[in-house]
Amino acid sequence: MAKAPVLTPRAEDFPRWYQDLITKAELADNGPVRGTMVIRPYGYGLWERMQAEMDARIKATGTQNAYFPLLIPQSYLTREADHVEGFAPELAVVTHGGGKELEEPAVVRPTSEMIVNEYFSKWVQSYRDLPLLINQWANVVRWELRPRLFLRTTEFLWQEGHTAHATYEEARDFAARIHRQVYEDFMVNVLAMDVVPGRKTARERFAGAVNTLTLEGMMGDGKALQMATSHELGQNFAKAFQTRYLSKDGSQELVWQTSWGSTTRMIGALVMMHGDDDGLRVPPRLAQIQAVVLAIKGDEPVLAKVREVGERLRAAGVRVHVDDRTDTPFGRRAVDWELKGGPVRIEIGPRDLENGTAMLARRIPGGKAPVSLDDLAQLLPKVLEEDQELLLTQSRERRQSRTADVTTIEEAVEAATSGGWARIPWAVLGEEGEAALAEHAVTVRCLVAEDGSVPDDGDAPGNVAVVARAY
């Protein structure tokens, strides 16, 4: 009798495969309150690596980390009309504390524009205080009606950046810099994810923003996922909070602002973009464990060699985990690491010791081959870089092969509802066409220029709409 697969095959039921993988790779569990999640150590390790990579890029722009309170006075949210309207259905509100009803309810932050701007208005007095560049790593709460682990949860982890500038041009350029040098660079060069950078339409942009820049990725089932966004806020929040500065010529001016964020949703994207029927495949530059050295048997010489190999690989700059749990069957451990997607497994048993070799199993391209124990430290960095590039190539080829250039709304709907994306001239689609797509649960993911760059204007001649069904 054929052995039942560890995971539901993707082609059979993609959502069930996703849920199976999250559970069996020990990434997360559902929390006790509907829509919440418990991130398990292996999943949190991925987030820590994402944090470290992005935090370095964020700080390279001159931005500093800070922290703002979880609870926001409800009155703050009424100061910017579009913002409060956009978030009202998702708010969690605290009405009692210390056994008493609060004089003013407090909102559990869905995002921090309101409380950040309360303090920006205090901290900014003169042009000398600008630009003010702040980021925070935090949790937020948005009451989610259709939760799915990592993709949509009531509480999630993220970073949110908030900046204030003296001119529109400075704010516009900084939002674009974050979009390009922090998010796109991280996603392409660390997550090995092919993403489309673009501009959101007015219908899709962030509540309270004058422009939203986005990065959209194609998942394994052809749906789109918004990966990270960077917003130009104009002076909307500055007006609401009277955030002004004394200019060099002595006049009082409103600041220009940006905000930008990325979330634990990226772990869900990692699963859906790179995962296969055997489990997760983690890009080597991201992986907290790049190589697992497994002892096949509990013989003392084998255990000693496994530990020695681990030390040599660490000295060569490889992130290593030594798995010497020989009281657990080798086959079970190998399957567990396959599920978790560690890029490389190095398997060593008594016969390998006799031959001076190890079995090298590569998770990303698949396959096993014997290699000399003496060559491992020199070989592994090259193998890891090859596999990093392969993931990016596979991601790009999927998007290119499943994206159709179309000229009618009907063709766009057909492409987007049959497991792919469509590109259609914005002049053909327009806002009416965008509304028509929504009737088929298809959205404009972003606008791009004819050459694929990010357009400076949403209505620039030659703009192309990238449309898809999305998570």
C-alpha cells in the first residue's frame, strides 16, 4: 500500500497544504482567541533573521528605532478622516481598566500614525529638527474576520517607519528609497523572491496617504500577495496634528511625511512562494540554520565526527545545527528537516567514516551525493549561493510564465481567475474597469510604467495595471 504523503499535495488543495506545512514544520499554532497565533521557535527564528536583515537596511538610511505605546486614546483617531474611516471596521477598543470604565476608551493600535504624530508635533520645532526618521518593531491589532496564520491574523508583528521632512520632494524621495533600498533589496537578495515594484491606485492606497508604493509577489498558486508598502502621507497628518517647523526664512511650515511597513506576513509568503510538496525551502541567506549535520547512528566515532564537522563549518561562516539525537530514528529526523526546509543536510554514518565522506542532501534543487569530508568547508558556501540563486530564478520564471499581456477587461478576468496575473494598459482599464474587476474578486495590484519601473504619476501615459486575485 502506498504511503500517505506527509503534506496534502499543493495541486490537490493549496490552502490545506499551506496549513499542513505551517503546523508540521512547527512554524506556528492558532492562539486561544480567534485570529491570534502562537509563533513557535522555528518560525520565530525566521522572523528574527528577517528583522536583522531589514533593521540593518533601515538604519543605513539614517532611521533610528523607538517605541510608542500599544494603547491610543480613541480621540486621536478622529483627527484624520480618511485614516479613521479606513481602520474603523478593524479596531479593538478597551473600555474598562482596573475594574472601572475608562473616561475615554483606548484603541489597541492598528497602526501608529496617530500617536507618532502626537509626539512629532512636540519634537519638531525648527528646520534643524528635520528630517525626523523613526522606526519601531512592534505588534498591532486589526480585528480580522477571515484569519489565516501569518497571512491575516488579528495580532501580528511588524516594523513601521514614520518620518517628517521639510519638503514634499524630500518625503517623496525617502518613501521611494525605503521601497527600493530596504524592501526590494531585502526581498530579492535575501528572501530570493521575485517581486513587482509598483504604485497603488487611488482605490488601493493606504488610508490617509497621497501615494502608496508596493511590492507584489506571485505565490505558488498564482495569487498575489502584497509584501510591503511605503506611503507618502503628504501633509494630511501634519494638518491634523499641527506639526509645523520654523523654516530658515522664519516662516511656520507644515512638515511632509512618510510611513512604511512590513510584517510577519512575509513568513507566509516564504511558505507559499518557495514551498513544495515536501515542505518549506528556506533561502540560504535567510536561514537561521543553513546546514544540519546529522548523525545516522549513535556510535561514538560518528558522534565525534558530526560535532567536529559542525565546528569546522561554523568556523567557515556557515550557520550550523548538529543533530545528534540518535534516540530518534534517522528517517524521522530527515523528514522533519525536509519539512523545515533547511538548505543543506550533511548525513554521516559508520560507512561514511570509513570512506572519509558524508552524504550531502540539498533541499532546494533536491538530490543527494557523497562528498569528501575534507572538502565540505570549502564546498558549502558555494553550494548555498547556487541554491539561493536557483530559488530566485524559479520565482521569476513562475511569474513570467503565468502573466498574460491583455487588452480587454474580459481577458484580464480570465487570466486572473485561472491561476495567473494579467497586465493591461491603465488607459484601457481605468477606475471603471477596476470596479468591474472587483466584481470577480480581482484587484489592481499595482501600476507600473511601460518599462517596468515605478511611475511618478498614477495617470502617466503608458502606465500598465498588474491585476490578480490576491491574499
